[in-house]
Amino acid sequence: MKLDRKIAQKSQRYFMTGVSLITSNGSQGQNVMAAEWTMQVSYEPMLIAVFIHEDSSTLKNVLETKAFGVNVASEEQTTSVSIAGGYSRKEIDKLRIRNAFGFVKAKKINVPLIAGCILNAECEVVTTKKIGDHVMIVGNVVFICHDVTKKPLVYHQGKYFKMGHAIKPFRQEVKINCNLFDLFSKRANGKFVLKCVGILIKSKGNLLVERSTKLSLEIIPHFEPARGQDYQEALEKYLKKSKLIVTVKPKPFLKRLIFKNGHRMQRANFIMFEGRVIEMSSKFRWKPLKHNSLLKNLDYDVV
């Protein structure tokens, strides 16, 4: 089925992007264009992809010289972006407009960079590919710098916006004792978020907990799975090894928590499955749910 272009033209304006000023230098002269479709596509090596219309003077320069600059516009640069995106090199030499652009000398490539941006990257082309009516240019970053005092320009529905306040991620705050905090902190091993999988088994107002005599702790059966593991399969193997035989319900729920102990803080995500006990060893016991803030916050019924 062919896409209705009238609908698509309205809908595509609802994408939200930043704007980058793409600079080049070649037989078409020094040039700058505005590109919404600019993104980092690899960490190591650091690669940036830019999507450029196939009839652009910038594309001709870049294909010829194999070099280009990526200058991520700041919120003060709406005029520069409007000029870069509103005129072609065939119409006017945009970089010679006196009140539009300031410049920074590149370190590694023979291409002008734009001053006042939040980020400037110097790129050498590693691959190109035609995709629809645009050409994807992927560049290896040979030099990059940024300005921590700047904020990026946001583009949406044909208008420019400033970034607002950061949205606080919703996490339930749980105060825990020193031993328990040390356990989770050790498991996190410096990670920003500790990711665990566990099982919630309730019966008559009680919750099944696993006892650790070594640490004097009682907590729901849980562990930190290896990256890339299937969480349910890994949990079932863990429970079997722990001699806890249960039926596991297939649909989990997520708990996002912040553990606090004094001034210390650790973020944790728990993927929780529910289950029913078939057989268990003496290392497990039932514990009243109401007496433990952590156990209560891992309960599905607590929002």
C-alpha cells in the first residue's frame, strides 16, 4: 500500500530534532547547510552520520574532499540555522553574510567550523549510501570539542525551542540498613543503575524471602543477570540452583527504586516475576510484608 503523502507531510513535522550546521570546502566553495538528520552511530570508532539531499552543494564538496564539519547549533543560533537551511550555495555564499556566522579554525581538516555551537566535530568520510532521496555520509571523527556553557537548539513543527527543565525519573525511594545498602552497592560495582531480576511469591499477607546467614539479611529471591541473558530463563535456573521449585508467571512487572542509607544513594531496577511455591529448602521462609519497606516497595500492588 502506498503512503498518502498529504498525511505523511503533516505527520513528519511531529519528529523532534536538534539542528547541525554541516560545513564543507571544495570545488563548490566553502559552504554551510542545516541538517536535522545528524547523529552519532558508533562509539569506537566514533562515527557521525549525516543525511544530505542528493542535489546539494555540500554533498558535492564532501564526496570530492572526503571531509566535513559537524557543528551542533546552540539555542542562540536560530538566525545562523535559518540562513544555512533557507538558502543554497547556488543562490548566495552564506558564509560571507557578515552578521550570520563566526568561525573556528579546524585542527585536522581543511574545512571551516562554526563558532558558538554546543559541539564541533571534524570528520573524514568512511562510507556513503543513497537512501531514498538523501545520501547518508558517515564520517570518522578525527577531532571533537564541546562547550559546556551552551544548550542545544530544538526543532519541532517548523519552530525553534529551548530545552526546558530536566524531568526527574520516577523512582520510589527506599531507606535501607547499612548491610543491605552495602550488598546492593557492591553488586552495582559503580554502575549508574543496578539491574536485578527477582520473584515475588505471596501467601496470606506474607512474602517468601531468602535468608543469608552470612550477611544476616532476608530479602526476596533475586540476583543480577549477565547482560544479554533471557531474564525468565536465568531466574528459573537461579531458583532451581537455590532449591526453590516454583511455577513462574510469564508476565513480569518493573520496579524502579532509589536505595538510600544516610547520604548514600544507589539506583536499582528490579524486573519482578510472580510465582507459586511447589517446594522449597530451609533457606527460605515466609515473612510479614508490612514490616519491611523494601519488601513492600517490591510488591506489585504498591504504586
